Amino acid sequence: MPSRTLRLASFDVGTDDLRWWAPQILDRYPDGFYDMHQQLFADVRDKSLPEDLGGVELDGVELVKYEPRKFHYPSAGELSELDGIVISGSANAAYDLDDWVVHLRDVIQTYHQQQIRLSGFSFAPQIVAQALGGNVEKSPTGTELSVVTLQLTPSAQEYFRTERSAYNIHVHHNDGVTKLPPGAISLGTSGVTEHLGWILGSHILVFSGHPEYSRDPWVLEQMMQVERRDHLVPAQLIDFGLRELWNPTDYIWQTQQQLRFFMGQFASS
């Protein structure tokens, strides 16, 4: 049976937000999203059989941390040794004009031209869409948070080679992709957000769902409590989110598909 180790770049663009938003999260995860993603991939690998990963024995997932907010990116040599890139969530908007956001969009355009595998969560589908000719704006339906059911599009079902028509995952976003980049296909909808992630060729797979929150809903609970305290999100929506927060999700399935993507198992669409 074939076996391999994945080596991925972790583009952490969200941990700095936690320092002012919910610093208590850093007591549990001192390196923020980098720690959350390390634990996520290790947990899913331990819970997966080779048949869950397309018949491959996954020896491990090594994450190498980079910080685009500090203009810290892989060198050409480092990039050649990676299986792909994971982009974290962020409190920034994909259409912001902050220097680091503009530069990240430029870098994403270059990676797209080079067919570098790009994936990630929440901010990832937004920043990649904005970089590649799509459009991101404030969600017309407002903030969406906690556990949602994502209805997979037929094209996404074909891409993943699954009969599964839906899955549950945690989300937390104020913005949404309102126009996909040319050639992209939608992952699916929650009925509130039109595109809860999307796919382009065999080198881009980006999710709105946060599997790291699904693995440890306490993280999102801390964020929502701050949003209630500071009146950032309507209290009624926070109440709903907290009621739904601990419902079971399919984060393991989503992450297994992400690992298969990085192993190159999905053909170009």
C-alpha cells in the first residue's frame, strides 16, 4: 500500500486578530490558527483509514508556518518542496486595501499561474476569489455563524466522487463570494450563503467551513461571547449560534477531502 507524508505551508493570517478579539484562545492555542490546524490534521489522520484517503497510508502532515501579514512567504526553493498551501481565517476582508492583503492577492495570482495547490478556510475562498476575478462583498443576508448544512452541488459531488449530498460544518463569516472566478465551480450552498467554498481545476479547493472550530467548538464560543459583549453581532443571532454550536458536524469528512486534494487525487474539472 502506498504511503506518504504531506508537507504544507500554513499561511496564518488570523492569529494576530485573536490578540485583540479573544486572547483567551491563545492560552489554549499559543500559536493560534497554526496550532489549531496542526492538531486538526493530526486528529483527522489518526481517525482515518487508508480507504478514507483514497487508498493511501498517510504517515503524517507537516505544517510550515508563514505569515503573509508580515510579508513572510516561501522562497522558490521552499515552495518546490511543498505539497500545497493552507490559508487560515482572518478578520480582514478580501477586498481590503491594507498592504499585506493587496500583496497576498498578487501572490495568489502568481500561485494560480504556477498551478500551486491552494486551500484553506473562511477567508481563503474570499481572498482567492477576489484575486482571481471573482467578487466578494458583505453578505446580503448578514452574518452566518455556528453549524450549517452545506448542500453539495452535483459538480462538487462528481469532483469528490461521492454520493453524499450534504454535510454539516461550522462557519463564521460576514462576507461572501457573490461571483466566482472564471472556470470555478461552487462547492455548495447553505441556503443563506450562495457559495460555501469553491473549486477550480485540480489546484484550488477552498472551504467556507471551519473544521478547526468543529473539532473544538469552544474556540467559536469564545468569539461569539465577545461579539455579544461588544454588540458586533445581534444578540438574537448569537443566541441561535450558541444553541447550535455543539451539534455534530462532518469536519473529519471535509478534512479528508482536503488531504486527498493535497495528495493530487482529484482530476481537473
